[in-house]
Amino acid sequence: MSYMNITEAITIVTKLAEGTQVSEDRIAAFRLWSLTEATDEELQELARAHEAVLMRMQEIPVYDNREIVNNIYSRLTAYYQEETAALAAVTGQDNNIRKIRGRNYWWAAAASLLLLGGGTAVWMIRTQRTQPAVIVQQTTLTPGSNKAVLTLANGQQIILDNAEKGTIAESGGVSVIKADSGAIAYSGTGGNIQYHTLSTPRGGQFQLTLPDGSHVWLNAASSIRYPTAFTGAERNVELTGEGYFEIAPNAAQPFTVKTGKLDVHVLGTGFNIMAYADENAVRTTLVNGAVKVAAGATTTILTPGTQASLQAGAAGFTISRPDLDEVLAWKNGQFRFSRTNIRQIMRQVSRWYDVEVNYEGNVDNIEFQGILSRKVTAQALLETIAATGEVHFRITGNHISVIPGAEK
């Protein structure tokens, strides 16, 4: 007996993602359908439809139904041991329940996980099925937020997340202003050129309008050093960590971003630079316009949609066409993984939640795919990953241990 079809299932997860109430009986029917009746193709269609909902939403409302979520995890964790008989009595399909062991069970688990946190979790894919794991939670690890420190030329530091809106400093003949949006900007021509540094901590991000009108978005654990006014033949800034730039056009005054390992000469407008010390490469990704990337005598010019990667010790750049949505996910309030190794994922987690990460066992070949909101707690994010059964986690204070396989 069919309790649901793919059309109704898509309607339900769409409503949940948008924060619309769904009756308990329809959620129960959805859960039963996703675990026993839905084909792998239907579940993939469901995940794609749910992703489309999230992509069109600027903000993802929270659908508060922890009881349902807990019930889902309970079913996933003890499904065969405790509920096989009850589910068989309802469906009358005892053979179908046993067949779940042999199919791609991770898709069934993923469909149920769509209900987590009002639709903030989409799916995590692995090609091998294992039991979902349980995370030990000893503290709430909250997501990052808009916070940064502005260091003036005289060494004075201003904590920007605590600063009142309006003029927060006078420096080098210009005014530093905190706008209503929370970002900072500069006003005035500046007779005495000084250098400021804007730094975000782990667990922080911030927006800045440079004195020339260029816009910068800084990711966590990043900094940018820049003058209070751009004079002379060039506009130069220095970046550590990761930033997205939209440069104000001025052909007479080229713009250059220096990272220490390479320079990015701006010939256009929108681009992303990731230059974290703990990553294996410095990556420059062009969204629109054009940039020239230079490392010593080696240069390359990027076209929109391309990325130049400079590996440590490499003689030249590697050029690729990455998923731009994945590259810019941090700026758009998301974690976005595409066959991403767990170590790379956890480096993002470490920076955004300000936690320390260690590994107990070999996790080098474990990869995931999916989309999650950066507004969820670390526990919610890790629960979704752990539900695949490929890894589980132990959280102690602000330390996260990553352990391969499902928890025994």
C-alpha cells in the first residue's frame, strides 16, 4: 500500500524548508515512505528539489520540531533492532524491509535528514552504507557571526561588533564609519596616508568598504591591510585567510591584492582568494571580469569561472573550473561540499566554530557531498555528517575528535 508519492514528498520538504507547518501524520507518512518505499531515483529527485528551495532563499527559517528529529534519529539508529516488526506490521512488506539492507540505504537516511533544523540540512552522500553514529555533546558550539577588530595606524584597536553605529574613529584625515548594515566604510580624502588592518577571529566574518569604494567580504580567521586613501599609480592591499572582492573600476589606478605567496592584479571586478596557511594551496577564483595572478615570474590570466591554484613548492599554477557556488558558499551563509574530504570540511568547521580538531584513525579517503547552513550549531552539522555512518565525533569542550566509522 502506497502512503505517499514523490510529488507529495517534494511538497512536504519544500514546506519544511520554507518554515511552513506540516501535519504530524504527513511527516510520519513521509518518513515511512522514505525508508521503505521510495526508490533511489526518487530520493535523489527529492534532494535536488530541496536544494533548489534553499538556493532561492536568502534566509532559512527554523522549523522547530525537535521531537520529530529525535524520532528520526532514533529510527535510523535502532531501526533493525527495535522497529522491524512494527514497520512490517504496518506495511505488510517484510521482504521489502530486509531488502533495505542491500540497497543504497544512505539515500533513505538522507531523505529523513531533510527534516533536520527546518530544512537546513540537505544531504550527505557516501557510496558505502553504515549505521548512523551518535555524537557525544558536552557543550553547545555556536556558529560564527559578524565580528572583527580594526587596528589603526597608532596601534589602537576597535572591536567592531561592539562599536556603535556612526563615526568610530578619525585617522589620516578620514573618518571611519560603521554603517547601519554593520559594515565599515571610509569618508574623506585623507591628507596623511596611514594603514589600517581589519582582522576577523575564528568564528567571525565581516564586510568592509575600502576608501576607493571597493567592497570586501572577509571570512573567518582572515585579515586585510590597506591605506586610509589610495594615492599614486596603484591600489595595493594585503590579505591573509580568505576574502571576496568587488573592485571599484579605475583603469588609471590598477588594484592588486598581495597574499605573501602570490599577487592578484585586478583587471575586472568580482573574485575570491583563499590563502589560509593550513590549506595545501592558495586559490584565486574569478567570478566576473579578469585578473592576472602572479607568483614570482610565473603569471596567468583568469577568465570568469576559472580558478588558479598554487600548490606549496609547485613551479606554476593549476587552472580549473570549480563549482562557483561551492567557492562562494561561505559568503552566502552556507557550507557546500562536493566530494570534499573530511579533513577539508573540518578545517572549515574549526575556523567557523572556533574549535580544535584532531583525528583518531585514518580518514583520508572519506568524502562527503551536501549543503548546510552556516547558522546551525556545530552539533547539528556534525550530526548530519555522522548520520552517514562514515565517521563519528567526540566533542569535549571546544575540542572535536573525528573517528572513522560508526560509533560502536
